[in-house]
Amino acid sequence: MSPRPGPTFPDWPQFDDTERRALDRALTQGQWWRMGGNEVDSFEREFAEYHGTRHALAVTNGTHALELALQAMGVGAGAEVIVPAFTFISSSQAAQRIGAVAVPVDVDPDTYNIDVTATAEVITPRTRVIMPVHMAGLVADMDALDKLAADAGVRIVQDAAHAHGARWRGKRVGELDSIAAFSFQNGKLMTAGEGGALLFPDADEYEKAFLHHSCGRPRTDRGYHHRVAGTNMRMNEFSAAVLRAQLGRLDRQIELREQRWPFLSALLSRIPGVRPQGGDTRADRNPHYMAMFRLPGWSEERRNLLVDRLVERGIPAYAGFRAIYRTAAFWETGAPEESVDAIARRCPNADAIGRDCVWLHHRTLLASEQVLTETAEIVADAVAAG
């Protein structure tokens, strides 16, 4: 017997003739890299203005954006970078790959964002940066984090890979007075397949990052005067052209997802054992990169079977991130001198969320209320069967 047809969701990525014209514009300008073309420069100006700052730097991907942010701040061997234990592995690997130590901390069991009290408890004289992740687009408690960082004499780098267009108490991400890193990977809220960007409140650090991302070479250099040890993280003109088109439709998509999430969340909350991700009224614009929910008390195996059932029914469902310290990659280099069990004991929420969390791709929230009702019914059936 063939499986019952599932609901029909909008395609992702979304594109139209705007992207086609943009690609043709990049193609025919005669220069396909940022040092000779116009698309990357234009995208950086537009992305910076959209987020309320003057300085944006487009790069090859979101992981490189995080690495570059830390490097521009002088973070290196021996420094400690505090990261939430529940996040995609790039948050920790960005620090580890430049020689720093990634220190995981627990997250809030309702919002899945970094726990400020837990963060304060692991700050040491070696701590240089706190890296909050705006999980699923919900901005972390930037008021408390800014105060903690100022009191401890450390810096903040926002991992805003999920938070294009987000706001905290009316302030856009670029207005929060800390470096922010974005991703444009294929599943993100705006995409060119891959890509990333950084927002800088400080012109000097922006210039330093530019050098590092372009092999240490100044913009106008013709004599190969490489001023710093860098690498090639430059975005190409075609990616930037597509991203300019993607940025143009972002607001409309965010408005729709903000309308749809309360509707879907209410439906999910009526399912016994299902707990949707919570919110924070101070995060007054949430672009909803994911529609996330937990099944408290479920094992990882049971959760994974649920995800399989949802996928079989046509739902774009995924298992939540594994706690970073429960991956082999985390321990390869730059890990703290603690055991897995020791970290797990001080990160009980991240450990549990890594076992029992499910997320639905954000294109779910671009669907109609009827489709969302059908989605919730399928989730309810799958949970009851689990």
C-alpha cells in the first residue's frame, strides 16, 4: 500500500525572474569576482542598511563568517569562547579551528537560547568571547548578555545564522553593538546555496576582517603587499546577485511566518506530550527559521522514529541538533578539559533537547492555515503511534 499523500508546502529555495535577471546582470558585467564587479559591494551595502549598521562583509559561508569574526577580534590559541551546547557544530568549530577552546554552556529549556546564569558560571580569565546563537530566529537575551560581557570584560559575537531580519526590543541585529554572523546556506531564510556575511559596529574591525578574508591583501593592492596572514573567503558576484534578490522578498516572508507560527504553535501545544518552542516578548521580530517543538522525556531513538514517520507523510521534519559535546568532532581539537559526562551534568537542558527536539523547515510556515492544520494532525497521529 502506498503512503497517504501529505500536505503540499511551498518550494524552497524560492526564486523567480528577479534572480534570473540578477544572474544575467552579474554575468554580463564582465567581472565575476568581488574585486572587479559590483554585486558583492552592492549586496553588502543593502544588507548592512537592512540590519541597521554601516559595515557588512560578504564571505563564502556562515562558518567562515564566525571564524573571521573571532580572528578580527584577535581570538586565537589559548583563548576561550563560550558557546551554547545546543547549536549547530559550526558555532564551536569556528573557535576550535583558529586554536581557541570552545566552552559549552546550557540553554533555556523553553527558548533553547543560551542560559545567561550558566554562562556567568564558566567565565575565566581566559574567556574572550561569548557567542549567543539566536535559535530558530529568536534573539537571545541581549540585555543580560551585554551586561554580563561588560562586567566580565569580554566581547560578544552573535551567531545570527537563523536571524535574518530579527529584532530585539525594536533594535535590528546590526544595531545591537556587537559583531553578528549570518549564513546563506541552502536551507536558510535567504540563500544562494552557500554564503555568509558579517555585520560590524566598528570600522577598524571591519577593515581588519576584510584583509583576513582576502588573503591579507588590501583592496587597491597591485604589488602583492599581503599585510596579514589571511585566506580566501571572498564571495563571488553570482552569489551576491542572487542574495540581493533574496533580500528583496525577505520582509514578505517574515511577515507571513510571524502570522503562521502562533497558529501552528497553538495546534501543536494541544497534542499531548508536545511542547512548542517558547518566545520572548522582547524579541519583537522573529523570522522563524525553524518551527521547533520538544517531546520531553522521549529518547533519541524514539524521536528519530517520529521524524521518520513525519518525513514519510510529506512533512519537512528534522531531528534537533545533537549537543555539541556529544559529537566526535567537538573533541578533535580545542575542547575543554572536561569529560562528556561532566559537561552533560552542567548542561542538562541541552542534553535533553538534543534527544527530544524536532524541527520543521521554515517553508512550513509559508503554507496556508489549512495545510498547517493538516500538518498538526499528522504530527498528532505520529506522536500517538510513537
